[in-house]
Amino acid sequence: MKSSRQLGPWFAATLLLLSGCGALVPVDGIKSSLAMGNAKLTPVSRSTRDLTQLPKPDARVPVAVYAFRDQTGQFKGQPDSNLSNAVTQGAATLLVKALLDSGWYMPMEREGFQNLLTERRVARAIEVPADKGKPGSSYPALIPANYIFEGGITGYETNVRTGGAGANYLGIGGETKYRVDQVTVNLRSVDVRTGQIANSVSVTKTLFSHEVSSSVFQYVAYKTLLQLEGGFSSNEPSQLAVKEALETAVIHLTIQGIRDKQWNLRNPQDWNSPIVQSYLRDYDSQANLTEQDPSTPIPLNPVVPAAPAPAVAPAPSAVALPQEKPQEITLTRRDPEQDKAADAAAPPENAPGVISPKAPPGFAEGFAAAQRGDYLDALVYWQPLASLGYAPAQHNVALMYQRGLGVPAKPELAVSWFTKAADGGYVQSMNQLAAWFETGGYGMQPDAARSVQWYRKSAATGDRWARDQLSRPR
């Protein structure tokens, strides 16, 4: 058995260790200690540095952030739960900060929009009549956003991977443990003018936690065991992980917006900067499931082979006509009586019948939408095909603008689309223009020569109605 002299050093070491631990904890709540530190700015991560070093834009884009919600529905695990959410509920604030830091966007206040409107009403209410003519006394109009940035925290997975190792020999041992979690955010940009989702990106950030502990135990007397333990653990804060994921998502959406011509670089040569090229390779590697060669820059305007023009179903017994430059059509003030006469003189619309198998994708879907009365949806299908030169789609778009189906009636646009379709060989449009030139409807100047010209072109394709119009006395 050890004597009290022999136990003295052990107790002294133990008291020294405990007193050292106690020095790390504030005793009375007033005196500072090593555990208390001054507040400082949020630590800067690699994504923050990349975000602030992006090339400069040609102009900052007005954007709005209404909310960025926690869509995981998860709470903290036991014993820390207390019904607290697993991830931060302030992601919208972090997103606005990331948009500002990028230098590319001009975020508009939307989360506290009602408060902003209230203050503007208060300011106007306290104005006196003498102040209303002075500069600065009245607030300017609010700036609308061009894009809305939306999305949410879509996943927070804990214990994705866990592990550890340890050993103990002759009463001296140690162990280490680790845990891997991950958080996923989805961010998308929405074009306010059309409601179309311009781009969408998902970013996953991994969180690492590890713990190191050691222990020593030894018998210091008969049936007396002294055991010493120590260690530390490190857990990556989830809100910092969300912040880093959002910053990375903003970088990706910014670069993809440059590629899609939604916004522009001040200096186009900055497209080849290391930051832009690095994130492009990451994005394209995920999208194409192939590794991108880091030695080959990704061009801003890749050379893409021209797509073949959509096939146009020929009319029965079609006769090739020489291409002529379309003549100017002068529109004058509309006369309702002339419009009625033009409608009466125009040929009846053919029944849709069977859609040609050569029709490009989207044309049949537009017909289906129009038949159920969803004219705006039909225009969404037909307008791109009309812009590509598909004459049946051009004729249908002209009819919608003529009759005000799903869009305001605009005869000048109807005349323009009818002319394009007629120049493309579409018989119905030829007949429509011929009738309008004959009667002078929809603001068109009566022109017998041009009316006969369109009738003859239509008749040359074998159209019976056009032949009948040419044979009647004038």
C-alpha cells in the first residue's frame, strides 16, 4: 500500500487539472475568462471568397427574395430536441446577404414589404402641402424586380457516415470518433415577365463532427482507483453550412445566367477567369456525368450546328412559287363595317382534322390547348414555332391576334403573321390576305391588284375557293 507521501503528487496533479478546467468557465458571470470572447464577423469560407471575387457585371439585376424556407420538417435529435428545428430558419436573410456580396444583384425588400409600405404611408401622411413641391419630399416609385430567387432547404441528413477507433493499454487509452452530416439547398431564378424558371441548381454541403478523448486509470491504493479523463469535440455549425451552400448556389446561378444571356459581363473576356471556369466545369461535370478537361476552357458561345428547319406539310397539288420580297402593308384607321365585310368575304376555316405527322413537336399540343379553350397555353406552344418559320403556327398566331383569343386583339400583328405564313406557302393565309385587300378590312388599304395576286397564288396550289373568287365578276 502506498503511503500518504506517495499519494501526494497524484492528488496535486488532479487538483491542478481540475483547477485548470475550472479556469475556462466564468464563475460569477461578470469576470471574463478564456471561454468568453468578443463578437466578430462570421468566418469567411472559400465560397464566400469566390462569391466576392466574381467578375463585374454589365449592370446589377433587380431581384426579389420573398422567402427561403426550411422544407425538411426535421427537429434536432435527442436529447437536444425541445422541438427545435434542425436547420436555421433565417436562410432568406443569408440568401440576401449572398446576393449583395456577389455584386451582381440589387435585392429588393420583400420579406418586410408591409413594413416598408407602412413607413412610406406614414411619411406621406405627415407631409404638409408646402413640402410636396420640394425635392426629396415625395418618395420615388418602388423598383420592380426582374427575377425572383426562390427555393428552400430541401434536406438535412444526420449520421450519413460514422466511425472511430480507440485503444487501451495498461490503463492508458484513447479514442476518436467522427460523424458526417449533409445539408442540401435548392435555388432557382424565376423570370418575372413570363413566370418561366430560368435556372435551378441544388447544392449539397457536408458537415464534419469529430471527438477525441483519452483516459488514464491506476490503482493508487488498495481498492482505490484513480481515473483521469479528457478530450474535446468539434461540430461544424449547420447555419454556416447553409450559408456556404447558398453562396455556392448563387455563384452557379450567376454563371449559368451569363451563359444563357440573362445578364452580361462588363468585360466578356472575364468568362475565361479561373473562378468562372472552375464552377463551369463542376456544373457541366454533374450535368453531363463526365469529367471536364481542366486544360480546355469552356467557351461562352459554343458553336452549335444549326437545327434543321421544321418541315412544313405541303398543300395538295402544291406548285412551287417564286420567292418574292414581301411588299409593305399600310394600315389606316379601322372601320368596323369594313371589318365585318372582310370577315364575311374571308374563306371559312378548315377543320383541324388530323395533325400532319411532319408537324414539329408542340404544334399538336397547341391545338389540343386551343380546343379546350386554353388559348394562352396554345400561344406558348405556337409562338416559338412561328418564330422559327413554321407557317401553320404563324397562321394560328395571326388568328389569335385577329380575334383576341387569350391575348388583346392586335390587327397589325395579325396582318404581320398572316403575311409571313402566306409567304411561307400557307393557303389559308393567302386567302385571308386576299379577302382583306379586296374589302379593306382591319385597317388595310383596298388594293385590287394585290388581292388578285394572292388569289392567284392560292389557286396555283389547287385551292378551289381561290379559283372561285377569281372566276366571279368584279
